[in-house]
Amino acid sequence: MNALIRSSPAVLIIIVLSYLLLYSYQFDSKLFARVDGDYSNNLGLVKILVDKAIQTFQNNSTKDAITHLREAYAELMVSAMDNNIKNKPAGLDALAFLLGHTIKLLSENNTTTLPKNSSILYLNKLEEQVGRYLPAISSNIENSINRTASITFPKGPFLEYKNEPYGLKVQYPHNWIIRINNNYSLPSTSSYSHPQVIGSFYLPNSTEGLPFFYIGVNSNLSKQFKQFPFTLQQYLNKSLQSKKNSSAFPDFKLIEATAANQNNNNNNNNNNNSLAGFPAYRILWTYKHSTYGMRKLMEFGTVVLGSKGYFVDYAASLDKFSKYLPIFQSMKNSFKILICNTWSNKTTTIR
């Protein structure tokens, strides 16, 4: 007890918060089992659990999201209170406080009709804070993956993102951050006047060109085109026109815009002409970002069942675009769409 009294205020805050959460949420004692190893192993597991919390939240399962966050908090607390672990990163008290507050906020929103925008805000902020420790996490992420007993993760440098309401999944680098769009909503019968970004993934390093990867959908496009089915060329024309007219892309300069032949089955065997196993269009362009300067983007889009459009985007600075292009290609090739209870592009897996 005397040792606790002599602890720093930051440590005391973490300890007090942990006991509050213990009694408020009745943590499973098994979560506090002793874990041997480097602190980066623990942070790696925290990153994985926060990622899963974001996914389950998007899947309309706030209860499961809270469970993952509690496990992440418990993992963080085990190491924070272990004096045998040296060289602990600074700022973990703030991370623990944010994690605890996010748990509280999601718990309150789960029992009320309050808007979920605040939950999205805190989940994104939490993921960004965990991202501060990515250099320490990266070298030991596989150890963390292998230690996770309650959840199944693919082995290797890529993790899997799965959005059940929209029937989408993709593999992403373990050291990239997931971000929920602020206007994210569950599927509905209404038409979207703009593309709905389902998930964003990025490397939080501006010196590396801040590479971004997006996945999204245009629902009920057949109503906008007033015909069924609509064609890939129509989808390309609509996407291209929206980019040219968008204030999000100042100094827009088109490099390339092509669409595969929907009647040519050989397109499915060409990665440059397909997405999730379907014929696709490709748009390549540049624009000038107000903060990060000249950026280069590549988009692939496809039409499914004649009524929905799906797309993936890759963006990076001009000088780093080629460097991360292979990662984008791997992510694109892993992109799958759930159609009639069957995943498209079933043969593509990143190892």
C-alpha cells in the first residue's frame, strides 16, 4: 500500500480507473491472467482488440464492441501495473483514460436512443491514440495475434476487416489504422446521392505520404439511373463526373479512366480490370490537398446484380504513391463482396 501511495499521479489515475471499471462492468478475472513478454506484445493485442471493437460497432453489435474494449483495457492494465516491465511508453495514462471513457460512452449509448456520432468520434480518437505506439507494436504483432484465444485472426502482417451489414471484407496491414466515416449508417432502402464510405485504412505517417485505402458502396444506383440494370460504363461516367465537380479535389487532373467489357469473362482474370471477381472500371487522377500538397489517387469500381456499385480507393502523396501501390494491390485483391450468402473472389487471401 505504501508503494501505491508513493506512485506517480498518472499511475494512481490508471489504478483508480481500473478498479472503477472492475466493479462497474464486472470484468472476467481471466482477462487479468499474467502475460509474459515485451510491452509491445501487450500493445499489439490492444491494437487488435480496438480494431475488433470498431468492426463489431459497425456491425451493429455495441455489446460486443464494449467486450473487446474491456479486454483491451484489461490488457493495458496488466502491463501498466507490472513493475517488472521496463521501458514503458509515455502517455499510457491518457490512453487508459480514453479507453475507459469510450467504454462508458458506448455503454450509455447502448441503453439509450442517443445519436452514435459521439461513439464514432471516440472510437476514431482511440484508434488514433493506439496508432501512436505502432512502431513498438509492429515488431511483435504476430505474437499478440497468436496469444488471442477468444478471437480468430489471420496470421501474418495482414488482419481482416469484415463489415457484415454491407457484406464486405478486406485484409489490411496490421500497422494501419481503421477509421469510421462520421456519417456512417447501416444499410437502408433509401438511395445515396453520394458514395457511402464503409471503412478507411491508413498509415498515420505524413512523412510516408499518408497512404489511404477506402472501401465503399453506392446503393440503389439503378434508381438514380432510372433503369435496371445499369452498366459499368454508366457507373464510370457518374463517378468521374462527381470527382470533376467535387470541391474535395481541387486542381483535379485526370490521368486515366477505363472500363472493362462486362461481356468479356477474360476480364475477371486481369487484376487491372476486375474487383472482387467482377469486371471493373479504373480511374487515376491527381489533385492538390490544402495541407499535404499534391496527391495521387486510384479507384476501382464494379457493378453487382445490376443495382449496386462497389469501389475501392487508394490515395498517397505523389512521391510515395508507387511505394505503397503493391500494398494497395494486395488489399484490393483481398476485397470480397457477400452475394447470396457466398463470398466473391473466394480464392484471394493475403499471406
